[in-house]
Amino acid sequence: MDYIFDTQLLISGTGLDEDAIFDAIVAQFEGDSLLAVGDDELIRIHFHTNTPWKLLEYCAGLGEIHDIVIENMARQARGLDG
């Protein structure tokens, strides 16, 4: 497993651009399984990374972040709570 944290959140704001957000995350952060879907007022992010705090900081600069879930997939693979 290359990336430990399954990071999910919503970004609420105005003028959000899912394609631009997707491209910026790919360019700035190491990870995989990226989804950035929504419209100009609400974007759902799903990303596997080792540095979820950096992703949260970036997303918080775009709008209000909420419904944040970060799960440790390495712990889950060992049968523990993520």
C-alpha cells in the first residue's frame, strides 16, 4: 500500500471548478484514487495520500470544508479500526 490515508471531504463555496481542483491536486500532492466531482458550489473530494493535512489546507483555501473523513487504510488492512 503506497498511500495510507483515505481522505474524503466536501468543499462548499462559489465559483468552484472541479476540473481545475482535480488538476491542482494531481500537480501538488502525491496520491492516487482521486475523485473531484460536483458543481460550482459543492465539490466532493476523495483521495488516497500520506499527507491528508496538506490536502485539507489546500481545500480550505477554496471554500468551507466539511464532512471530513480520514481513514487509516493500513490499520484497516490489519483488521483494526481505521
